[in-house]
Amino acid sequence: GDEHNDSDIDLVVVFPEVRDKHAAAVAVRRATSSLPVPLDVIAVDPEELRRRGNEIGSVLRPALREGQVVHDRAA
């Protein structure tokens, strides 16, 4: 959505495999809890990213089109 002063950051985290999305998102939130911005963590695996990345209405679509890579382990 549009950015406002009270907006959160949608953080898409791609794991090699995600068995429990909620647990993965909670782990990322704990690891980033000291950051001064609110995060909405979306945990996905590469297959879900490929499958849902172009779906209209999916948070993954704008993340892939407009998002910024914060960290890339493969790089």
C-alpha cells in the first residue's frame, strides 16, 4: 500500500524450506525486535514465491516488483 508516517515495512523472507510460516515469522520478528520500525514479516519458500509472486492482491507481487533486497545470502 501507500507509505504513511505510521506504516510498517513488509519484510519478505525467503527460506530454503518453510514448514511452519508462523514460527518462521516469529523467529524473524524476535531477531529484528531491536529495529525502530514495525515489521510485517512474510515467510515463504522459493516455490511459493514463484507460484504466488504474480498474483494480484498478493503482498509478494509488489514486493517482487518494487521491493529492495536487504540481504542476499547467495550474493
